[in-house]
Amino acid sequence: MKKGLLALSPIAVFLVAYVVTSIIAGDFYKMPISVAFLITCTYAICTCQGLPLRERVTLFSRGAGDSNIMLMIWIFILAGAFAASAKGMGAIDATVNLTLQLLPDNLLLSGLFIAACFISLSIGTSVGTVVALTPIAAGIAEATDVTAPFVVAVVVGGAFFGDNLSFISDTTIMATRTQGCRMSDKFRVNSMIVVPAAIVVLLAYIVLGTQIHAPQALPQVEPLKVLPYVVVLVTAIAGLDVMVVLVVGLLLSGIIGIGYGDYDIFGWFSSMGNGILGMAELIIVTLLAGGLMAIIRYGGGIDFLIQRLTRHIHGRRGAELTIGGLVAFTDVCTANNTVAILTIGPIAREIAERYDIDPRKSASLLDTFSCLAQALIPYGAQLLMAASLAALSPVEIIPYLYYPFCMGVCALLAILFRYPRKFS
């Protein structure tokens, strides 16, 4: 027991180093999240048992260099380059002004939420949706009287709706494979649980939208400058890989920007460089989180968690709550909902078979609770990306994540009230 708690203790160290310290200081910018992770990772390496120091560092480095981590870093680099390049040639301003012209003030929030839901459902990735829409959301916040964390949270919430339900999402594929059910069946059950949450949140955004007032005099939109974002959204929905989408958007931004004289080729290179440097902290945090995950897993933290939570299961409700709790806490430890499902999936299947839980329901719970945890941790890729693109702290966004909170409530109610009945 002591060994398991020691392996999980870095999570507590991080919460104290970042969250508690920031609350005491009264400012979440006082403690950089990269420094909090550095403190946590140093502690994790020092307390890791059974290996010499050099091997502990090697273990940490292997975790940091994991293929999934490196893939995320490539996306961050391209996203930073594209966002800065598009901003430099006026694509963001043009897209925001066009949105303000096309949508009535009271439908800006609900329209942004629907767009995020639809795009993430189509492309199967919350990160890609956040990359595409966060600059537009930040621009809308700047042009209206709404705070940036609130508008950015609208995009993040919608992004997780699609990530949870999409047929091509990694989490959906992993959840259905580990539980042995079809994606279409999982979609039916999952949608019954989370669509009510999306409807409630959409109605809330419609009501809250009545308080938004956009500027009356908007500059004339140059349609060609909107093209990079239109192409990014269309190619993403068409199913192209997010890295290909970003490269296409980056090239279009450069060509149009040079054509309009917004910058020359070296100015374009400079914009890309500044955008990549703007992602530096996000990249560093991602590397540190990957290494930390490897240390926690080696120390038996995940195994300890599984053993403790599966010891006292009573009945189907308890079994379903255990599945949800296991995958959520594993996601807190790994900061990756796909990895969390992969880790807990076989255990969840055993629990489901033992307590006669429909595999379609267990797959839905795995996906939903992993997305819930991923949406609410300040060091998750989605919040870090959104915060970097909008120049915010991840913690500033969390209180406004209405959809993930509502999704979590609906998931708990589905367990407690045995809903949907047919699959419970």
C-alpha cells in the first residue's frame, strides 16, 4: 500500500505546487505550470524506487519521448506556426468579422458551440477542433464584451462532445475494441447519455447570448483572407490528418499574406518562428508530463489504483461507478484519455462480465469519463493548447466548461438511475 501511494504521490505534489500555490498567491500566472511540473518530475525521479538515478532518468526520458507525445508536439509546432502566420496576414480578423456579420449577436455563443460539436464529431479529435476554432473564439471575445476564457471554453466543450461520440475518434475506437462491441451500438448508448447535456448547454448559450453586443461598425471583410480558415475547416471535416490540415493552412496563409503585401517571405518565416516559440511552454509541459507518466506507471501507481478501486464493488451501480472512477483517475495520471482507456479497458471488461453490464454501456462510460477528466485537468493537451492560442491560463478556462460539467452529471445520473434502461 505504501509503495502504491508513493507512486501516486507526484499527483498530489503537482496539485500543491500549481493549484494550491496559485490560489494562495491569488493569481494563476504567479506559478508557471512548467515550473510546477519541473518540481513534480524532480520529486517523482527522487522517490522512484528500485533503480539507480541514471536509470530513473532514462525511464523518464523514454516516457517523454513516447511516440504519442512526439506526435502531439508536431501538432503543437504546426498549430503555433499556422496561428501566428494566419494572424499576421489578417485571416483571424477577417474570419471573426465575417462571423460577426453573418450571425446575430444572440447566436454567437450557440453558433460557436454547434460548430465545435460538428467539427469534432466529423474529424474525431478535440485537439484539432481546438486548434481550428480557438483563435476565432479569442477574436470574438476581443470584438465583443465577453471574457476570453468564457468564449474559449465554449469551443473546448464542443470539442469534447465530438471527441466522445465520433466514429473515428481514438477514444471511441479504443473503448469499443476493449469492450467488444460495435461502434454504432456504442454511439447509440453514448448519445442517449450526453446529447441531453449538449442540449441543456446549447439552450444556456442561447440565453446567455442575449447579453452579447457586437460592434455595429465592422470593417469590410476581404474574402480571400478568410480562405485559410475555410480550407482548414473543410479539409478537417473531410477527414484529412490534422498535420496535413495545418500544413495546407500554413501554406495558404503565406501565399495570401505575401500576395496582399502583409509580409514578405522573410516576414512569413518570422511569423512562423514566433508562433512556434509561443508553443514552447506547452511543448515542455507535454514532455515533462510524458516522463512523469512513465515514472508513475513503473512505480505501480496505476496498478495500485486498480486494485484499491475494484476491491469493494457491490452491485451493478458500484461496478459502473468503479469503471468511471478508474478511467477518470488514470486520465488524471496520464493526461491522455486514449491511454487511460487502453490501460483500464481490459479491467473494465472483466468488471462488466462479472457484474453483467452491457458492453455498450461500459464502452460509453469509459469514453465519457475519460473525456470528462481530460477536459478538466489544466495540464491536458486540449486546455494547454487553447490557453496557449488565446494567451490565457488553463485554470481560467475551467470554471466556464459548462458542457463537460453537465456531461459528467448526466453520466452519473445514467449510472444511478440505470439509464438507458434497455442497455442497463
